[in-house]
Amino acid sequence: MVRKIIIRGLFLCVLLLALTVLKMDGVSAREGMELSSYSISDLEISEDSMGTYRFDEISRMDYSNQYIPYSEKTLSLGITRSVYWVRFKLLVPNTGEIVSGQLLQLNNPNIDKIDIYIPITHQGEHSYIVNKVGVSRPSASRSVIDNTWVFQLTNEFDQQKFIYLRLESTSALRLPVRVWNSEDFIGEMFFKNLGFGAFYGILGVMLIFNLFIYSVLRDKAYLFYVLYIGFMFLYQFQVHGHLKILIDIPYRLYNAVFWLWLAAAFVCSVYFTRQFLQVEAELPRLNKVLTGIVMMSILQGILGILGYNVFANQIAHGLGILGPVFIMIVATIRFNQGFRPARYYILAWGVLSTGIVMWSLSAYLPGAFAAVNYLLLATASESVLLSLALADRVKTLRKEGEELGKSVKRYRDLSFTDGMTGLYNKRFFDMKIKEEMNSALQWAKPMSLLVIDIDKFKSYNDHYGHWEGDQVIIRLSSIFSQLLEEGQMAFRYGGEEFVILLPTMRCNDAKCIAEKIRQTVMNEEFFPAMKSMVTVTVSIGLTEMRTDDNQESFFQRADEALYCAKGNGRNQTIIL
């Protein structure tokens, strides 16, 4: 009931966010309808590939022929090392009067450096007001508190002259320029912040809600989902300029955490995909491609943290375009294999993939800047859909796991354990010794083997009966379980003979365990008759694995050591 209420509330928030995005785009669509609020589209640009030109040089009349008209409505120059100079004029009313209370908005909070030169005329003298802003500069340089860059145009503004921008950034150089009157700007800020509030609220609720579910279920898919949502929250909070408003941290740290959030979001999305769709087990070849995506994400993060932002941005946009497409292919294959929870996953990632691809392309396609807003909507929608997908996955896997677990346990108990002692049997020993020998050889680790036999056990059976003999075997099995540590395995090899595998242990250390077993058995008291107490002893053969050993030679040497112990008088440990 609570889950349904939360999901319905989140869908309402997504709807609110969608309406806000449409409202924000609708404001942009009305450009030209009101002279007091409009987008600047008549831009002229000049590339400064070395970044050496000064304002007094590029603003001279003889430099005008170096400016090229930019025909698109939104300035979008891709990822570049060059500095760009941009100039434009504001629209002049038919009356020729200055429109008071105007604001100039540069709508991209992630430009590293923006120098803006606003022309003014004061007492007949012409000059420029210079503002230097950007994420690499202190927040105190903002004239208006907003997540974008907003500047007030005073009554001294000279609308007959060009406004100049010097743009330098290692991120995608895209920059919508817009003029607002104060009333329209306040309305736009209200809807924009309402949308951001809905977005951050959705991600925050999904993060807390699914973190609680993970704490109960301990399902790694929920863990990677929570990490993914958390890092996506941090990335979006920073990429939209809100972190810079709240905390004015040094640019190197600001840049480092930006790439950390983005790389971690990429990595966690891959691990979530791998865990959710069970790619490692079901699609091992495609799993290698996912590993490649993880490595590229880590490389992108390292390059960004070290300051190689251009290369990191290129990798990030490549991953943003190709990664979602590949993940959608994996999800479709798993759905066709009969994994029904993948249908929610396809829907969720289909929504997000569209937003991510549009966001990546917006670095190079001038008309796609609105994709940044749609990425917010896509991310919020995906977080809700993935929560539904996780719930369906847990339900499906739990049902399958319960049935499979019962069958596996039943058959394993029958095939790998000894019915009387509960120890592993000879069949499991034959399988395990091969596996442990391969592991020891691969990692150059030692391994020792004990072969144990009860002394004069046939006489004990003949004298006291087979039932009493079985009690001795059961008691010895209990002693093995008490004395052996995790990773050390005891097997009932047959009759009164036992085998103990000691991985990562050399012969001298193994002898200590053998002697402890022998002495414990020797001190054990048995009462096969009503009033008589008897003891039993064991002989032990011990050997350490050699590099040229195979399964037969390894066991045979330990068996020969056992027979030497028997021949030398029993109740002792012999090493070969």
C-alpha cells in the first residue's frame, strides 16, 4: 500500500516536471513576440585558436572582417580548445528608446570562463562594463543569483554598439543568449526552480526508498541502482549550476568532483545493468563489452580529474551516445531469452537513452539545446520505471530461487555428502581435489593432504559390533568438524578411511593439525560395553603437493605415507 502511494506520488512529480519542461520550452518558442523578452540569434563569431587576442584588438573596426555571421539560433561550437569571441546587438525599439529593467542571460552554467563586455555611455563618453564569470571563477562575480549567468542592463547601456563575449571552456561550448524583462524572468525562474525541485525530489525519494529496500533484501542490484541514482543526482546538481551557487570551492576540486560523479554514474549504470540482467552468467561475450565500457568510464574520469577535460568530454559524449544503445541491445536479448523483468528495463532505459543521446548530440547540434531539459525529465522517469523493474525482478528471481534452491540442496546433499557422518563423500573429493590443485598451481600456493585410517577397526567391529563401529566413525567425523577451520575440508573416503584437504598450507603446518587430530582421537573415550571404557587410535599419512603432481600421484603418496605409519606400529603421522 505504501509503495503504491509513493509510486503514484512520484508519477505526479514526473508529470509536474514534464509540464515545467514544456513551459520552459514554450517560453523560448515565443521569441520575437515581445521585444522585451527574446532570444539573440544574430550572432557573429571569431575563433582565437591560440587565445592571445585582447579586447582592444578584437573590438577595433579593422578587425570586423574577422567576424563570421552565425546562422543558428543557439550558439553551439562543440568541444574545442579554441577561445571564441562573440558579438551581437540587442533589438532596438521603433521609438529608439532604451527598454529599462532588461536582463541578459547566458544560459549554460558550465562554461569555464566568460568575459562579457557591455557598452555604456556615461556623460557622453563611451566605455564598457566588464564582467568575468564562469565555473572556474568565484561565485561572488555574479551580479544576479541564478544557476545561469545573468547580467543587468542599466539605463546607460548603449544599444547601438556590440556586446562582446569571450568564451573559453573545455566542456561543450553551447550557449543560448536571451534578453528578459524583469517580470518575465521572475516567472521563468519560478517554473524553472519548480521543475528542478520536482526532479531532485524524485531522485531523492527513489534513492532513500530503494536504499531502505537494499538494507532489507541485500540485493546487489538495489545497491548499484542506489549508487547510480545517487551519483546521477550529484552530477545533475553540479551540471545545472546549483553546486556552484551553494558552495564556492576551488576550480580544481570543482572540476575533479564533476568528473568523479559522471564516471561513477557511468560505472554504476553498467554494474546495475550487469546485475539486473544477469549478463555475466547469461551473456558472457557481451559482458566483456560492458567491462570495456567500465574501463572507458574510468579512463574518462581519470583524464577529467587530471585536468584533460577536452579528452574526457569527448569520451563522455561517445559513451553517452553508444553506451545506451548497447545496453538496450543487451536488454532486448535478455527479454527474448525469456527474462520477463527486462521489459521494464527496456522501457526505462529507452526513455533515458533518448534523453542521453539528445544531450550528447546537443554539444554539436545547435537546435538541440532543449535536450538538456529533456534529460532531466528522462532521468526522473527512468528512476521511477527502474524501481518498478527492480520490484518485478526481485519477485521473479525470488520465486525461481526458492524452487531452484530446494532442488539443488536436495540433490547436492544426496550426491556429495555421506549419509551417516554428514561429511563430503569420495565423489565430491574426486571433484574438489582437481579444482584445488588447479587453483594452487595457478596462484603458486602450497597444499597438503592427510589420509587417515582407524587402527584395528575390523577387530573393533568384530568384537563390539558394527553399530558400535559406526559410533566411532561418527565421533571422528565430529572431531574433524571441530578442529578444522574454514576452507579446510574433510571427506569420508570409504569405510574407516578419511581424507582432509588443507589448501594454502605447507607440510610442517599440516603436521600440527594431523597431530592434534591424532591426539584428540587417542584421548577420546568410548563405552561400547556397559561398564568398559576403550580408546581408539588413528594412523595418518601426510604429503605436500608438488608442481609435477597429478591427482593420482598426489593421493598415492599420501596413501603410501599412511601405510608406512601402519607398518611402523600405528598411532602416528608419517610424511612423504
